[in-house]
Amino acid sequence: MARGAQKPGVAICLFRGINVGGNYPVRMSELCELFGALGFGRAQSYIQSGNVVFEAVERDMRALERRIAGAFREAWTYDIGVMVRSLEDWRRAVAKNPFKAEAKDGTKLSLAFLASAPSKERLALLDDVATNGEQWRCDGTHLYLSLPNGTGRSKLPGSIERLLKIPATLRNWNTVQKLLEIAEALAT
């Protein structure tokens, strides 16, 4: 690294809705190539649903979101939402998980990444959708969902954007943990 050059930080990018149900098909190898073309280092994808861990000198996560979303739209012509979190933000989100017991089965706990913090009034609307022991807790731009019967049987995940009026993307706890593991390894 050149003298005076800033050391890259690790960030995690989540794409909303690619390769889900056959919609918006994107090969992860091509997605990682896009990150390289944008000048980001050591991009690695995890599973086919649009999760990329990468290095960037840029520390403004919103600026990264705009840049990546614009390049993605240009390459694939899909207008897909993008959420970027720094490794530090990711660590905090994992540490603040209010459902520690539920985390043992990572398929019953999910984390929704929100584009902005929702109002208390909007959050209260989730109570009407949560059934069968489902619970939620919000911490800023992170919404934790305890779903005892799994994500597929719950109406709660599919109601988040509609009720909160905020773009969101959801990952189960297993994926959240795996992305943290990949990001930590990249940071060393």
C-alpha cells in the first residue's frame, strides 16, 4: 500500500430480490466481476441470493449503495435495491440480537436490513401480522424477527416493506452469521 493511502475496510452488500423464484437472474461470478470493475477488492459472494463481501476505501455506505446500484442497473438493466453495511455495523447488529435462544436454529430467526429507521407508529403495525408466537424487535435500521414456524410460513417477512414503507431485505440468521465469518476472514 502506498504511503498515505487509506487501508480498505470490509463491507457487506445485500441485493434485494435477485435469483429469488427465478426473478432477476444474476450469476454470482459476474456480480463479483462487477465489484472488481468498480475498483473494490477481494469480492466474494455467498449463496445465490445476492450477498457480496468486499473491500472498499470508501467509508460512506450510502455512497457505496448508490454507486453499486447504478453499476448494477447499467450491467443488468434491473432496478434492484442495494443495502451496504460496514463490517463494524454488521458486528453491532449481530451483537444486539435480542433473540439469543432463537439464534440456535438460524432458520427461525431472521434479520431485516432497513434502508432507514421506521417510525414507532409504523412498527406497531407489525403486531397485527405477527402470529403463532412470532416476535420482532427493531434497533435502528435492523429488524429482528423470531419466527418459530420458519420464514416460509410467516406473513411477517412479506409485510415489512408494505407496512413500514421502507425498502428492506431479509436474511436468515445462518446467512447473517456466515457473512460475518467471511467478512472477518477478509478483514484479517
